[in-house]
Amino acid sequence: MRVPPERLVLIHGFTQTARSWAPITARLPPRYEPWAVDAPGHGEAAGVATDLRGAADFVVRAGGTATYVGYSMGARIALHAALAHPDRVRRLVLVSGTAGIDDEGQRATRRAADEALADTIERDGVDVFLDRWLAQPLFATLAPAARDVDDRRRNTAAGLASSLRLAGTGTQAPLWGRLTELDLPVLVVAGAHDSKFVALARRLREGIAGSDLAVVDGAGHTVHLEQPDAFTDLLTAWLDH
């Protein structure tokens, strides 16, 4: 009897779309069924305005019972999904993720910064914003060809602004104290050149009992697009063990 492929729900980062996972889906062996979704405010879901909990519900409705793999914003959504829908999330992979900002003052500062950023998107448009966004040091190690700017341009100013205002890191209630609720296999991934998120990854690993940590050499924040072969190899090796 043929064993059906295991579904992997793939959740992209801010300004990306479901198509951003193409370099990984092309590399996955047929025993896995990639199910990339557009997160609220992005791609075909540009008109969906919701917070992180709502985004978690949205992607679980789209993806069903599966292993959930999230990158950056997508990792925060995936973490919310695992906590809100433990019956649907079989395994969890957090790539360049965080469980939130602990300090209330720092969260407020981040919310204000995201609000200002949302205003600039609405004022200047997506094209101008993307030039500024991808010029950040966070993406310095992401090759121009891997930035897939044409796909990011499919997003709307209203959708991206809504995502920042409703689901930005500053809006997220810190989940560090809830990590002990996770009772499933978890892989935490960060790029070796991204020191901030390596530290966050180590904290996630320490907070999630039995979780695994992988730090990928030669990669920064956008681990899977900077080192797609290495990322796919470590992902499938972890899934297979």
C-alpha cells in the first residue's frame, strides 16, 4: 500500500508570498507534500486583516493537520498555531523566529516603529518600500537574485501595512512562558551570520523540552533562501529521524 506524502505547511516571512518557498519545494523529495500558504496581508490573502492568533487560525484552516514550517513572521504565526491548535500541528520548524519581546517598553517602541513603517508603505508605495526594506543589514547576506523582488511586488500597500499594524513583533504578547506547553517535536533554525536570531534560537531551544537546534553556516536571516541545499538537507534529515 502506498504511503501518502507527509504534508508540510510552509509560512513565509513579511513582504514575501507562498511562492517564496519555491527553492525549497523544488528540492523536497516526493515523500513530502509542500503546502505553501499566503499569510494574511500577503499574496492572495492581501485582503485578510488579522492579528497573529487570527493568522494562526487562518493558516491552520488552509493547511490542516501537518508539520508547520515558518520563517521569521511565519515562524511567529507557526508558533501561535502550535499553541492554539495542538491537534493539527504534528511537528514544528521555526526558522529565524522569536517568541516575542519581553520588555513592555521595548514592545511599545517596536509597535510605534511598525506603525511608522506602515505609514511609509501607504505613502510611498510597495516598490519604494521594498527597496528600503531589502537594504537593511538583516538581508545583507541575501543575494540579489534570491530576493525575488518581482514576487514581493505582488503584495499591496494596504495588505503589508495591515500586517505590520496587526501582526508585527511589537503587537505580539511574549510567548516565552508558554513554550513548556509545546508537546511535539520542534526544530529551531538560525543562520550563523544572524547573531541576534542565533541567540533567540538558543533561547527557544532551551525553553522547548526536547527541541533541536540547527545553526546553518554561511547564512544570515533568510536561511532557507541563502543556503537552500543545506536547509533542505537538514530539514529532511530531521523529519526522517
